[in-house]
Amino acid sequence: MVSFCFWNYLLINSSRLFSNIGRIDIGLDIGGGVINSMLYNVDGSHRAVIFDGFQGVELDVIEERTHFMISWLHRPIIFDISTRPRSVPSITEIK
């Protein structure tokens, strides 16, 4: 009879424990999703400007790194500013 009471006690408490862990997990998932939607990266040789839903394009140029934004209000527009080699044809050859 003692073993039955112990296992019953363990079963009741473990269900409470897993219920609490489930609630914490759901809260962490929602919080992580919100934070993930607020982050954006500007890579090297790129720049960004922010389009604000109320004011239009902001004048600040955002440089490379990870930044925060308000996801329902701001939208980053990222530009590639790296220089690219180009070939210019000529008639004469220079040695």
C-alpha cells in the first residue's frame, strides 16, 4: 500500500510540474518570437534606411550590425554599397 501511495503522489506532482513547464515554455516561445521579429541585420558593405509608417523615410543611415526596430511601424530598406570592378574597353593597349 505504501508503494501505491508513493507512485500516486509522484504522478500527481509530476503532472503539475509538466503543466507548469508547459506554461513557461509557451511564454518563452512567444517572447522569443516577438524579439526575433524586432531584430534585423545590416551586413558589411551594406547600409540601411528606416521607413517609418508615420513619418516616411528617416534621414539617418544605419551602418552594419544588428539593430532593433518596431516591427509593425518600421521597415528597414537595405542597400548594397560595395564597389564592383568593371572593364572599360579601349582601342589602344597599354603595357
